Amino acid sequence: MRILHTSDWHIGRTFHGNATLVALRVVLDALVAEVRDRDVDVVVVAGDVFDSAAPAGDCYTLLTDMLVALRETGAHVIVTSGNHDSAARLGFQARLLRDGIHVLTDPAELQTPVTIDDAYGPVHFYGIPYLEPALVRRQWPGVRSQAQALARAMELVQLDAAVRGGRSVVAAHCFAAGVEATPHLERDIQQGGLDVVPLSVFDGPDYVALGHIHGRSTLSERVRYAGAPLHYSFGERDKPRGAWLVEMDAAGLAGVEWVALPVPRALAVIEGPLEDLLTDARFAHAEDAWVSARYTDSAAQVDPMRRLQQRFAHCAEVRHGPAQVAAADTRSFSARVAATRSDAELVDAFLAHVRNGDGLADDEIELVRDVLDEHTVAEVTA
């Protein structure tokens, strides 16, 4: 049996205010093509199908199109919910879906697998949706953390798998111990570290398809994250996009191969003085990429986003990070004012204070002098 493990589609997510549905459709169409070309038997989507609990209508359209396209390849599709999804909204039509598409979002049913046969017999697929402790506490008294909830869920899965026998696959959405998250990207589902799920919790199944972390990660030969199919942060720009192709034989896990997916638009982080970013040939590689620009001028520049977008049409983020930071003046404001000898010096001192040490430029000196002269004349004639 061939299983394709994917996760974290985040349908409806924006990238620095830019819609991603078109790009995501390109990547998911490529995923469907891989499923068809590689004769995949089962596609597992391990949570965070949507980016929010109340996605827009076009998000449902994209999901429907992808589920139908995957099923038309002949593959079965198994989907679980993540912490971004609303389990109720994602699973409301589960019973109405066509044969071969399974949406598993009910914690009360997680010990009931979807069983699919191959030449060697049955393979049992258990879907564990994201388990919010506050919501499953009534069902499982004593559960206070997600780690405890996952441990309880896996106990039920292991008990059922022992009775059924044969091979098994688990799909779950959590933060497992030993994985490195992308800073400020994956929504934190930890509470003081208690909700990091120990790897030992997943002992037993032949393969564990995890979701939540956006970069691919191998925690053990049979426990893996596939990551998101699209880049959703500059922090993950160097992380490959794709899915895991899992081979099962009569004994269980036979091998795992990475299947790369296309990147519709590369991500680039560029840094330097603003004029260099606008003109230097060494930044030409970023002209068609999503760009995060950090300009290092000592003072903030006027309208840097508009100016950068004239060269980098897809500049999505601009930050000012001076290469050198002026030493702090520890004097009080009144002491700094008292130390100036003229109005022009006062303006110069103020600009130096707010512009990281840059006082009046040559062209500004003449302008300030003219303004002050006009003010003096006005006072004399008043």
C-alpha cells in the first residue's frame, strides 16, 4: 500500500495581507498529479485543513475540488482536523461525502478506524483530531493538558488495534517532543511546556502522520511531520515543500520517500542600505520573489515600501534596522535644550535624537535657516 502524508493546507490564510488561494491551488493540483502518477492508495491530511474556524465560501470550494480530484485518482482520502479548524464545520458533512473520502473530527469516534485492504490484508487508519483539553475533559475526566489528551487517545487506539490485529496508521495534530517550530508561525498549543507530547505516546502504530509543524521533520523512522505545502512565513523560506510517500508491506512500514512539490513564488530576505536595495545588481535574484527587506540606513527613509515595490513588485515586508545605532544621550531633555546656542542647533539636536544620530543634512541646513529667518522677520514686523 502507498500512502501520501500531507498536512497544514491552511486554506484561506493570507501572506502579509496577500491572498494565497491561487498559489495553494497550484501546489495542491501538483499534489493530485503526484498521487495519480505514483499510484497512491491513501492520502492522509493531518489537520489544519482551513486556516480559521469560519472560512470563506471560496475556501470550501477549493477543499471540495481537491477532495474530489484526489478521489478521482482512485485513492482513498482521510482528513482530520487541527487547532485552526472548526471540527464541527469541517466534519458536518462527513456522512454525506462520497465513498472513499473520510473526514474524522469526532473525539468520541477516534478508536473506530477506517479500514482499507491491500494485497496483504487490512490497514487500519485512526484519525485523532486536535484535542482541546477543555472540550474533552467531560469525556475523559482528569485530562488537563493536550499531552494527557493525546496519551488517552492513543491508549484507546492501541486497545482497538490490539483487538483488530494487522497494520495500523495514526494521523494526529499536535506539538510532539523533538521537533523545532518556526518562530511566530505555528500557533502555540503549549502551556508551560506541559502540552509537548512525548514521542513515546506514539508507540505502536506502523506509521504516525503528524500535523501542526510547517516544516518537514523526522522524529523517528515511523513518526513524521510533512509540513505545509505552501510557505506561509519568511522564517520557513528555506524549508522544502512536499509530502511523505509511505510504503507498507505485509510486515508494516517498508520505506518512506520525500515527494517535493512546486513553490509558486520563492521567498527572499534582503538587507542593505535602501539605495543599494533599489539599485544593486546583487539583489536581482529577488525581483520576482516575495521579499522581506531590511534597510540599514541610520535614519528611517520616506515611503520605503512604495519605492521598493517599484523594483520588487512582491515586496511584502519592510523593516528598518540601522547598521549602527548611535550612543544614547543620558542627559535630560531640558539639559539637551540648555546646551544649544541657537534655534538651528536645537533643530539639529532634535533630529539627531529621533534619527539615530543623523542631524541636519546639508540641504536641510539651508531650509531650516530660511524657515527660521522668515519666523524672525514675522516676529519683528508683528
